[in-house]
Amino acid sequence: MLSHSVLRTGLFLCKQDYGGIKCLTSVFLTRTTSALIGGDKQKTMDDLDGPSFLTSLYWLFGKGYFQTTHQMQIEHSKIYGPLWKSKYGPLVVVNVANADLIEQVLRQEGRHPIRTDMPHWRGYRKLRNHAYGPLTEMGVEWQRIRSILNPRMLKPKHVSSYTNAINGVVSDFIEKVAKLRTTKGNEVMVYDVAGELYKFAFEGICSVLFETRMGCLNDVVPEETQKFIFSVGEMFRLSPIVILFPKSLWPYLPFWKHFVAVWDHLFKVADELVQKKMTEIQEMVKHGQPVEGEYLTHLLISEQMSFTEVLGSITELLLAGVDTTSNTISWALYHLAREPEIQQKLYEEVISVCPGEKVPCSEDITRMPLLKAIIRETLRYSIFCISQLYCVINIFKGIVHPKIKSCLKFTRSSKKAMLWLKDSILSITNTQLFTSQD
């Protein structure tokens, strides 16, 4: 359900006044690597061709591309060339299909990246007086939040402390897969692998962020957990719909009210889990016990963030991690299934480091270079980034712009244009691990 919805969420992100037009500039990668625009004449936004708002709606809903917007981008690049604009209600989206230009945009990022505006997400937080998190905050404040959140999330010495929690989730997932194959797959098939991986990712991330198990891998998923998972899916489903309409109309739209309701439930569950952890910490302090814990415990006892900031950040980290994690694993398995020789080499590497029934620890992972290369190659070949805003300076390959905000969105359709990245990513053989059969 969420495999495309997160990618779609980044499509409509930031309003910017451009010559009287509210403009969202979105840089999309597609397959083509042809020249941007011929001739030496500098062109403006008005010179760009592309579908109107009604045409965009027809493509999305009439032709059925709402669930596969990356395919729509490919078709539009064939029609309009490597540079075109699309209209979505009050928004104007500039689509760029050229790897060199994308590299130029990436290299111009400053110390404080311009984050996606996401007015619908920010609008909800303002409505409910919630703090912005790493996905909705901007500028210096965004950097402050990231400087607090990143160490315990990214530094290996801290990440290794989550080994036991993750291994517990992995063991339960393996048992569930075996049971599903036996009971529902004639001892051969596991149906809806993507759905099972999504629940696995949800359970794993909750075990790190909230330091608790949610029961996503149980034979019968708890009702509250199921509602929590459903709310995440509904939020992503409604996001690209809400943003099509002017903000002044949101209070009168039924799906805006539903959008607010699912966000309310997400924050309600997160608040209950954070409050529970605070109570546990207070009990430890009351009885003179050392306060021990992992990610959430660290955020609470460090007092670097207020309670509302912790709540907002934890909720957004959950959303950022679940879909990307499950999609990465799904695509890694898909590519390995197409490359049996690499799959065999990976198997040999793993059993050489962890023979028999040995459960791997963080130190073991550092001794599996092929495993790490496969994940990197999966991320190169099947890109999962949602979006990112960058400042673009004046001239874009002959297209004259003011200093505007540009949203960079990667989709699977970009892999042909991203070949310039491969040499810096592959760390094992300096050749592609996965071969394209497109």
C-alpha cells in the first residue's frame, strides 16, 4: 500500500511566489540523458511546455497513473522532452530529466538545506500545537534537531546497542515467514512478502524508537497496533490528495478532516508510548536505580529537547524509516532473486562469518562487505529518497530563474540517469552488481 505513496508525498511540497504565480519547483529524474534544450537563447518559465492542471488530473486519475507517478514521468519526458512543467492546482512543478543538472543542483546545497515545505503536514502541527520534526522543520532549527537525533541513530558505536532488540525482531520474523510458508503457501510460497516486510520494518523501528514491541509479527496483530499501522497508510494516501487543493478550502474537505483524524491517532499512540517510557524512567530514579535504555531514553534524559519536540521528532522518524526500510529489503531480495550467483556468494559470506546457528552481532556485520555492497547497490538501482529542497542559483542550463526553491525527488525511473553515481557507491568490484534487463 505504501510502496508508492511515500514517493508521491514529496511531489507537492513547497509554494513559492514566482512572478505572481505560486510555484513549486520539483526536480525529477527520469531515464533520458539527452540535451536539455537546444539553442543558446535563455528561456523562462513561460517557455516551458507541459500538461495543464486538467491534463495532469486526466493522467493521474483517468489514465490511472496516480499509483505509478514514476511511469507518468517517463511518458511525459517522451512527450515534452527532458525539461517540462506540470500544474497541480495552485502549484507549478518543474520536471528535469538530466543527470548532469541534478548533480549541479546537489552540489549547490548549503550548510542548511532548504527542506520541503509540506504545508499539509506543517498545517496539521500548527492546528494541534505540535512541534515540527526532522521532516517538517527547516533551516537552523532543522540542523539543531538533526544534531540531537543523528548521533544515536547514525553512529555505529551507538547503533550497535540496538543489536539485541533488532535480533529479537528478526528471529520472530523468520519464524513467521516459516509458518506462513507451511500453513498458507504449500511449504513453498510466502504471499504478500512486501506486506510482511512492512510489518517487520514497523516492528523493528518501533523497538528502537519507542523501546517496545508492538506485536506486528504476532499471529493476530493487536487491534491498537493494526489501527496504528492503518493510520500511517491513510496519512500517506491522503497527503497527495489534500495538497491539490488551496489551503483555504482544507477545513471544508472531508478528506482533510480524515487526514487530521489519522494524524491525531498517530500522535495519540506516540504520546502514550513516550509517557510510558517517562514513567519508567521516573520509577528508576525514585528507587535509585541507574537509568538505562536506548534511543527514546537518551532523548528524554538528555533534556536537549522538550517533550513536544521529542514527540514530534519520534513520530516523524517512524514515518521516515518504515517505508524506506521495507522497500529496501524488498528490492534487495528482488535483485538477489534475479542474480543467483551473487545470492550464492552472499550466502557463503554470511555462513563463513556466522556458521551454524550463531546469531550475528554488529561486529559480524562489519565483516560482511558484500552484504553492505548489495544494500548500497540496491539503493543506487532502486532509489527510495522522498524529496529534498535545494537552492538553485540563477541559470539552469539556459533556463533563467530567480533564486527559487527546487524539490529534488528520486524515483525508480531515474536509475538510468543516475549512472554517474555508481563509481562512488560500489565498494567491492567497481562494477555493477545488478544488471539491468529493461
